[in-house]
Amino acid sequence: MRWHADLVKRRWTYKRTQPGRPPTRRTIRDLVLRMAAENPGWGYRRIAGELARLGRRIAPSTVWAILKKAGIDPAPRRSGPTWAEFLRAQAEGILACDFFHVETIALARLYCFAVVEHATPRVHVLGVTASPTAGWVAQQARNLVLELGDRTDDFHFLIRDRDSKFTALFDEVFRAEGIRIVLTAPQAPRMNAIMERWAGSVRRELLDRILIVNAAHLRKVLTEDESHFNASRPHRALKQASPLRALPDPVDADIKVIRRDRLGGLLHEYSQVA
């Protein structure tokens, strides 16, 4: 595994051909912080516009980074709930989706697309491909709608990032079902924390411990993990139950426990003999 990790590291490391982005001038940083302090209601785009009016053209993302580094909210809220309050209040109606990539043993890059239900949190692994085209991604969205069936009406929001793989065709599939698209802020993985947590767990518990041969192999591995995650793995948010299986009644008598191995022993499932 270490040999393969070293190959991946060398495969995706490129020499820098030109110097990086020049740092923002100190006078500009000071002016951004001054405007933010004197105008608490201004967001990063408003400050960028004011600088442009003064003849200082600077990207809104740069203003955002300056404010964030100084510990100032780049987009102060004027009304409505915070992001955490929104997630707690609407958990029953939220879906979240994301891509993550896996390197095969031959250093080919594969992309996996998955969706998680916030309330449960039940995972749907929708597909694996080497080329996530707009048509392919939209088809995975249609497949999810078909899989949810009548439960589609229970969901009102879909959280996704601003990846170019998500096109208007993808969004329209959900809008047609009455599901609103909610975009996360740039470089803010915590806004999609439940999806990121699952992707992290599948890497730690599975993908970092196995070499993937091809797309079919990855698809089989992720299918096994999806079944394990939804039906057997305990979840603290569900008081150690699983999304598709409730906890049994407690017993005082001695029980006999058997173990079931999945994926050659990478995953273990335990159950008691009736």
C-alpha cells in the first residue's frame, strides 16, 4: 500500500512553471479590514465593489480570504437562521451529494458519486466512472429519484458544492421534483460535513486498505460498503443503531455471537445466534 501511495504522489506532482499568485499589498489588506470594521453590515462582495469604485480592482474571493484570515465573517447575516440552525431544523428534508476520487493500481483516476440523507444518515452510492460528463451525472440524479420513489416528496433541499461536474441539467432533475438546490460556499467542506464524513470513513476503513483494479472492482467494493454502512454499522447520531436496522431489545442472558466477513475480512459484522 505504501508503494502504491508513493506512485500516486509522484503521478500527480507537477513542477511549478511560474511563480504563484503575488501577495495582496498590505495597504489593500488594511483598507479591506478598515471597511469591514466601519461597516459591519457589508459583505465581501460589497467591499470589493467599494474598492473598485475607488480604482482598486480586487477579486471578491481575495476580500473573502482577507476577512476570513482576520477572523471576520466575510458575509455577515442580516436575518434568518444560521447554517447550523438550518441543518438541524430541516434535517428530515435534506439530501447532500458529492464526488470523491480513487486511484487504481495502474494510477487511473476514478470518480465516485454518492448521496446521503441527513436525517438517517443513509448513503446511496450512485455510480463510478472515469469521465463524469454532464449527461452521466444527470442520469445518476434520475436514478436516485427512481430509487427514492414515493419518498422523494419528503425531501426539499439538496446540498452540493460548486464543482463544474454539476450542471444545469443535473439541477433541473431535482427542481422538477420540488427540491431546491443549496450551494456551499467556496472551499467550505464543513458546510457539507455529513457527506464529507462518510467519504472520510470509507477511505479510512476501506479504500486506504485495498488496491483498486478497475471501475468494476471499485463499484463492487463501494456496494459492499453501502450495504454495511446502512444496515450494520452503528451510528452515534442514531444512538448506535443503523439507518436501516433498529437496535434489538437488551438481553441479560449469555448470547452466542458469530462474525461475518466482507471483502476478504476488511469489514466485520457481528450478530447473535437465535
